[in-house]
Amino acid sequence: MKKIAFISYGIVYLLLIAFSVYGSILVGQFSVANLISTLLSMLYLLGFFGYALQKAIWSAAVWRRLFYLISIATLIQLVAAFWAEWAQSIEVMLATLLSLPVIYALYQYGKADSSIWLNDKDHRKAALLDTLLGYGSVLVVEKEHGADNTKVTVSKDADSYSVKISRTKSGKEESFANTFNNPGATAVFIEKYTLVTMSDFEEKYAR
């Protein structure tokens, strides 16, 4: 139901963009600024549909930057509306309200730890980590590589996953932590920044 509502909104938004372009061309007011604005609106809408359909398009970083862009542009328009004529101010307010679902979608789509950006292998690792966390609220694995030592602690609290990494590398001690919204991003983070793999957790905790 939610997906249908999002798609229906996206279609209406697309039609409004088309009518706006058509109207500007009819009255001879279509300019370079209108062209740039239209292209950006189409980009925003592409990200909106990507989020609505839960499909990965480009990367989270791209949509995060576009979220910042549309947020700043919307804020500038709202500030400028205070000094504009009453009719124009109302028009800006309505346009802002109409854009809120797109802004929200881009914000969610731009999250690097969203499950949208995980591949099939990452999803399997996510399922494994969730299963292992079901056996206990905290998982701890230590791994040595020569003189280097790494300790990874994973815990789950409600719907968030916390990772704490402590390691000794070349005689230097360091530690850092991070929190994620899904187990797949947690697994990717661990395997990217340490020598510990999900197989190490499985070997220690699997029943």
C-alpha cells in the first residue's frame, strides 16, 4: 500500500513537471534556468522512485548530495517568500509542501547503511549475523595476524546494531565504534576495516 501511494505521488509529481515545462514554453518564458530546474527535478524524482521501489541507482553518496541540494534550495525559496508578493508566497509554500515526500525519500535513499545498497552476498551475511545475535545480545571475536591483534564486539539494541573495534597494529593501540540500522551494513563495515569476517563469528557462535 505504501509503495502504491509513493508511486502514485511520483506520477503526479512527474505530470506537474511536464505541465510546468509545457506552460513555460507556451508563454515563451522557458529559459536556461528553467531547463536546469527541470533537469534537477527529474534527478530528484529518479531518486524518489529508486527509494519507492527499493532499487539501487548509482550510489548513496550521490543521493545524499542531492538531498542537501534540494534542502538548501527549498530553504532559500522559503526565506525569499517572506519578501515576495502574497500570491507568490502562497505558491512557494504549496510547492514546498508538494516537495516534502521527495525530500524525505532522498534523505532515506542517501543513507549509506540502508539495505537498498547491499548485494545478495551482503544480505546473506546480514541473515547470518542476525541469527548469531539471536543466540546472545553480544558477540565478541578476537583475531591475531602476526603481532597485530583485533577485537570486534557486536551488539544489538532494539533495531540498531553497534560495533566496537579495538586493535593493536604495529605496536599502536586504537579503537573506534559505529552504529548501523541493519546487520548487512554492520557486516560490511567489520570486514572492510578489520581482518575479522562473518565466518569467524559463525565458527565461534553457530549452533
